[in-house]
Amino acid sequence: MSGVLANVDLRTQLAGHNRLELLLFRLAGKQLFGINVFKVQEVIQCPPLTIIPDAHPVVRGVANMRGRTITMMDLDRAIGGSGVENPSEKFVVVTEYNQYVQGFLVGGVDRIVNMNWSDILPPPQGIGNDNYLTAVTKVDGELVEIIDVEKVLAEVVGWNEEVSQEFVDEAGEQEDERKPIILVADDSSVARNQIKRTLDKLGIECVLVKDGKKALEQLQQWAEDDVELPLHERLFMVISDIEMPEMDGYTFTTEVRKDPRLEKLHILLHTSLSGVFNNAMVEKVGANDFIAKFQPDVLAKTVLTRLRSWQDAKAG
């Protein structure tokens, strides 16, 4: 397993072509799961774990790895299972989300597959809002479930979701005859709700969609609905995740820039790809800015800065 991710840096060339690579693994049963290789730092045999008293049930312990202490979480327990047995005989997938590094204890690692985001589909309808799926796909005829890791981390670790009063006060000073609107695209229900709560506190209305394909269709529909007023004068910002089923944020941004009706829209990429994020790719696809999830004050400051600029441009 030591060499399976040796060339991960070379995989950044997949970005912008609506492609990704999934690391496939199993938990306590036969079901196959997947995680974007971009999120993975390494895969190792589970090291000795130090048990933490009164820790969350999902946390199986901590381990010292190369001078840093990493929390080890049982992903099977996190999604409602009984947990992985005999951790010392299993593997740990070390990942980075939202600028935090953690290890996920898994039953076994399968392989890495190269896929198109168009083959990564939203979860089936009717499974409820309490599930932990953010997407599904098939590999060699076998169903692969992609876990909403942001939901798992929100439940285990928790994120600060409070916006500082200074930004709330600043938002209250904004004057505009129409309520500002933002389009938000993210496949994680947790992320969408986090963004919405921040925007609500700023008094900014948002429309939420679950992936880049739906975001593009929504923008095209708005452009058709009113041909007299350019869309960038009605919609002051788009906030988009990068990893999304059907169409990722890179491809979404590229498609927006190709459409003369949409090309002037301000696009902020809001991503948990913090540790291996590709600045060059952000510039290549034409995004205006990016920030890492989830820092409410950083999001609030970025949104308000853009709002002032948008209002100044309209006034001028």
C-alpha cells in the first residue's frame, strides 16, 4: 500500500476535465466505498492507538505519526455500523478536510480507479435526509457509495458556525433597493446548510443546488428569463464546491466562462480540498477566488467584500 499514492501530485491534471480518481475501500462488510484521492495523504497499516477517555464513540483513539498526533475515526461506526473489529489488522486512510488532518479506520483498501464526474450520481431519492451518502457510482458493476465526510466530521468534531458580530453589523449597513442573491452549489447537505446560515445572518438571500450541472442549468434559465438585464447585474456572486456529482466545480466554472450571458459572473470556489489545492487550476478555469471550508468569518468577509464591489460597480 506504501506506493499506491506515490504519484498523487500528478493527478492534479485530471482537474478541469470533469474527472477524478477514487480510492476504493471497504468498512466492516462487503459494501464498497470511495473517497477522492485528492483528499488522501496516505494509506497505512493501522498504527498503535492510544485510547482517549470520554471521546466520541466514533473516535477509536489517537496515534503519533511523524511527530503529529492524529485522531483515528471508525468510519463504519460514524455511518451507523457496529465498527471495524481488530483495528491493528486493518488500514487507516489519512485525509485532510477543511484544513484538518484525520485518519479513517477502514476494513480493507481495494484499488484506485479513474472516473468521470458525470458517472458520479446523487444518492437515490427516497432514502431520507439522515443518510450519510453524498453520491453513488458503479465500478465493474458493483455499487460504490461515497460518504458525506463533511457530515461525519460535523457530528464528531463540530465546526464553529458563528459569524462575528462585526460582519453582521457591516452587512446591516449595506443599502440596496433589491435584496442581494447568491447561487450556492454543493453536494453536501451539511455544507449547504452551513453556507445558508452564514448568509442568513448577513441578510443575503441564497438559492441552493446540489451540483454543478444543476447550477449551470439554473444560471442558464435565469439568463433566459430576463434578457434585458445582464445576469451579473442581478446575481452578485456564485459559491461553488469543487467535488460534486455529475459536474465538478472546475468544469462548472469553465462552462460558465464559455457562455456570453454568464461569463461575467463572480465565482467563488468553496472547497475542503485545502492541503492539495491547485491554485494554478483555479486561475486556469477562471474562478475569481477560493476559500477553504468551513470558516464562517472568512466566508462572511469574502462575501461582503464582493457585495461592496458589486454595489459600487452598479452605482458607477
